[in-house]
Amino acid sequence: MIVIGVATVIGAVLVGRSLQPPLSTWNASTVALLGATVLVGAILYLLPTVNEVPDGFSPILLWEFGSPRSALRRSPGPRWACCSAT
């Protein structure tokens, strides 16, 4: 999915630049962004779903692992970004 996303961004930039002369920069960027969004949405729809949680996995353990408190412990970068923005 990462390769598809990077290829879509590169394609959107190329399409936006090629549409810039007939359209304005704003309209070309909007068309390229909408096209990339539709393309990624279609690819996500076509890809198979993945269920990474086995049948016997404890939902309580999953809840504790995904709690906001543990997410804050694992994400120092966004916290520093919020602190530096103020």
C-alpha cells in the first residue's frame, strides 16, 4: 500500500503539472488531488481485507493495548510538535 500511495502522489504531481497550462494552478491541483483520492479509494476497495486479530485473542488485552494512555506513551513526536506549536 505504501508503494501505491507513493506512486499515486507522484502521478498526481505529474498530472497537476501537465494540467497547469490549460487550467490555472489551483484548478489543476484540485483535479489532481481529486483524481488521486478516487484512485486510492478504488484501490482500497479492491484490496482484500486483513483481519490480524486471531479468533481466540482477548478483547480486553486489545483494549488495554490500544488505550489512549498507551498511545501517548508511544508517541513523543506529536507531543513535541504540539508543544512547539504553542
